[in-house]
Amino acid sequence: MANLFARKPLDRLMEEAQEVGEHSLKRSLGPMNLVALGIGAIIGAGLFVRTAAAIADRAGPSVVLAFIVAGIGCAFAGLCYAEFASMIPVAGSAYTYSYATMGELVAWIIGWDLILEYAVAAATVAIAWSEYFNRVLEWFGVRIPYQWSHSPFEHDPTGMHGMMNVPAVIILLLLTMLLIRGTKESAFVNGLIVILKVTIVLLVIGLGWQFINPANHTPMVPLPTTYTTPEGITHPFGGIMGILGAAGVVFFAYIGFDAVSTAAQEARNPKRDMPIGILGSLVFCTILYVLFSYVLSGVATVQDFRSAGREASVAFAISKYMHGYEWLSKSVTVAILAGFSSVILVMLLGQSRVFFSMSRDGLVSPVFAEVHPRFRTPWKSNMLFFVFTGLLAAFVPADVTGEMTSIGTLFAFMLVCAGVWIIRVRSPELERGFRVPAVPVVATLGIITCGAMIFGLGWTNWMRLIVWLVIGLVFYFSYGKSHSRINTPPPEMPEGIKLSR
């Protein structure tokens, strides 16, 4: 039983951080690349679509406070991620940190849990990308047939069923090929997308401010009540529970800043650059989010967003209220499409890097650690996750995995906050490029804030998380535990698999 909680020695982690060679992950990212990587992952589906859903279903204008709550929770977690990433610059993110502080079983749970944040989120966003791609095609009088842009479990009002979501699979394939080609190239494309969507977000804030109706912000926090969605799901609306529930929903808009930490082995100077990338992208996006949600909730009413149903988004609000700026509505659609692309890119990158580390530790197949001899990227891992995410995107509806992504990420954040506290006590002498101030306080507040948002998501999501973790434990005890290298010197891996730097 004791070896279930065996911790990976920190000296072994530091050795991995110092290895070099042709089969290593290539160090090509500077601080601005990492900030752009974080912004690329953060600004996407959550901001443009989830904000409207949170206004309609949970919080009304107090969605502004929900973004602040979610941002505070992310800030606590972000500080902890920054310390870990500057101290242990190894691919793997929360999985690696948990292995060093809380042992193998907890590390496995986190690694498995991160599939919800990265792979499942990539598939979910790819489905949304397909929907918006069809909207753009409609501007030119073209549309992909329903049956080839929806899963078999979906049907239109005429009763026509989908067969396969082809556009979602295509975007996943294209971005996977870009990741295989190289991290630097991927970061360059991501940087271009970031410039585009940040520009459009700033335009929405700047131009939309003049259309704010103060009556829509009165009261800022609606009285507590409940709201039942057209699908028959009842949520607390208004008051504290409405804000917490909305924070859990819009938390999806923050998912991604931690993906920066998965690129630690590809940063040129991780001790300095990782904290800049994580905290810089988080602070920048939080400011944009608060301003954006204030404008959106002031331009349109709660009832507007409810009546719009699945069409509720910032583009809808612009079309209805911001007369003379119809071009901005189309620009937002383009920004959403671009934003989805960069989110998918960073999620796929993060997922392959987590399994890269898990493979090095023997907990999953060695194939996930194979590095391309020319491009020095984990290409087989990228291809395997393309197959996994492609199958999800092609045949499973997006609403099946929606809030599971948020709850999985929040759970990971709680363990990272706990891990920083633990490693401060166990290994205070370790060199840290960045130190979290007031660790017991910040770590505890991070755990409490993220736990409160999990509470706000409701018991159905708790049960889904538990079922997912049980499935993961079956995999661990049937393969990972018997193949773990924690108690033995790591064997020589086949050519092309050994990680070196």
C-alpha cells in the first residue's frame, strides 16, 4: 500500500530537467511566446459563448463578479503553478508536481483528470469550431450538410440525424500536424491568432461601452431565485449561489493558463520565463474578461439571452443592439473561429506533454514518449490523441462533456495549491525561480475558492467526475502500477524514446 504514495525523487526530476540530446524536446520558447500561448488557450469559447450562458442561466449582470471570483481562484492556482514551473521545469504540469509532493496514486489521478481539461476540451471546442465554420460558409451561400457536421446523436427539427462531424475532425488533424511540425512554428501561428482575437475583444469593449443600458445592471446582483432552462435543468439564479454557479461555468473561459506549464521543457529559460508566461497571460485575460462581461451584460437583458437559446453570444447582442456595427458581429464570429483554433492547439499540446511525462514514468505506454528525430516533438502521442479527440468530436455531442472540463480542471488546481504548501515544508532548501508569497494563506484560499466553484457546479457534475476517476483507477491498477519505474532506476529506453535535452 505504501508504494501507492511513493514520491518521485526531486533529484531525478532535476536530472530530467538537465538532460540534453537529439531526442529531447526542443527549447525554443521565450517569455512572450509563453504569454501568447497562455492567452491563446484562455481567450476562446468561454469568453465569447459561455459568458452569455452564465448571464441567462445563473447570474444576470453579476456575471462580472463571477469572473472576478473565477479570476481570484485562478490567481491563487496560477501563483502555485508559477512556483512549481520555475522549480521543476519538466513537462507534465500538475501531474509532475503531484508526483513529487503527494505520491504516485495522486499523480495518476491528476494525470487522468487532465484528460478532461486537455483532450476532452479539445474535442468539445472542435465541435463548436465546426458550428461556427458553417456560419462563416453561409456568408458565401455554402453550408456543409447537417449529417456531415453533427454527431449521430443529434438531429435537426425535421428529424434528420447527423452521421459524423467532419469539420471538427479536419481542424483537429490540421492542428495536430502543425504541432508535430514543431513547437516554435505552432507558437508563431498561435501568436498571429492571439493578435487577431485580442484586437476584436478590445473593439467589442470600446465600441460596446456606449450602448450599455444602466437599467440592465440594476440590480447588479439579482435576488436569489431559480431558473429552469429549456432543457429542463434547474439552476440557482442570482445571489451568492448564482455567482458561484456562474463562476464555475465561466471558469471554462480561464482554462488554458496552466497549459503554459506543460511547455516547461521547451522554454529557453524556464526559471524566469514560466512565471511570466503563466501569470502574465492570466492577469491580462482577467482584466479583459471583467470589462467584456460588464459591457455584454449591460448591452442586452437577461431575457434577451434566454430567448436566444443556443444562439446567445456576443454576436447576438451586437446584432440586436449595436446598430451600425453589424460588421463587428461578423468580426466576432471570425474571432470566435480563430479563438477556437488556438484553444484546440494549446490543449492538444498540453495533453501530449502530460502523457509524455507519464510515459517516462512507466504509467502509460512508452509510445507516448517517442520524440520525432527531426522535429523533436512527441509525434506519436500527438497522433494517438488526434485519434481519441477525433472520435469524440466526430460522434459525440458537445453538451455531454461541457461542464466536466471545468470540474476536472478545478480539481487539478486544488491539488497544485496543496502541493506547493507540502513541498515548502518538505523541501524548503530547493532553488525557486519564483516564490508564492504567504504560502499557507494563498494555497488555502486557492483550495477554498476552487472548491466553492466545484460546489456551485452541482452534484451531477460531482458524480461524473467520480465515475471518470474510477475508470482511471481501473487503468492504473491494471497497467500503470505494475509498470511504474518509481522504485527502480529508469531503464534505457529504445532509440527515439529516451528524453534528453
